[in-house]
Amino acid sequence: MDFIRYLLLGILSAYLLIYGLRPSIPYPDSILELYENTWLLLIIIIINFYIYMWDTKIGLLMCLCIISLIFDMIQFTH
């Protein structure tokens, strides 16, 4: 179980370093689906709530990922 937590921490940290904190790098096509279907963002926020209840560190990292994605949505769509 600890292996899964550390794996998720690594994946979310890598996402933040590569895509979330550097807006000059384009997102992959799977992430760009959120720009077209904003209701998926609500589902991700609900999932983030349950992940936060499971593990605080992973929940906070995912929250940072969601915040950076929202800021990029605002910046690039308007």
C-alpha cells in the first residue's frame, strides 16, 4: 500500500514540475479534454476530496495540480 502512495506522490510531483508550474510546455491531448468538457473538472474535484481523506499529501498535490490547470484554463481560453 505504501508503494502505491509513493508512486502517486511521484507522478503528481512530476506532473507539477513538467506541466503545472511551466505554462510554456503544451499539455498532452488527454488533459486538454478538460478544456472542452468543464464538467469533468467537477468530477476531478470530487475525486480529489476523497483522495485527500485517504492521504493528505497526495490530496494537496492533486489540489495544486487542479489549481494550476484552472489557471491555465483561464489564461489560455480567454
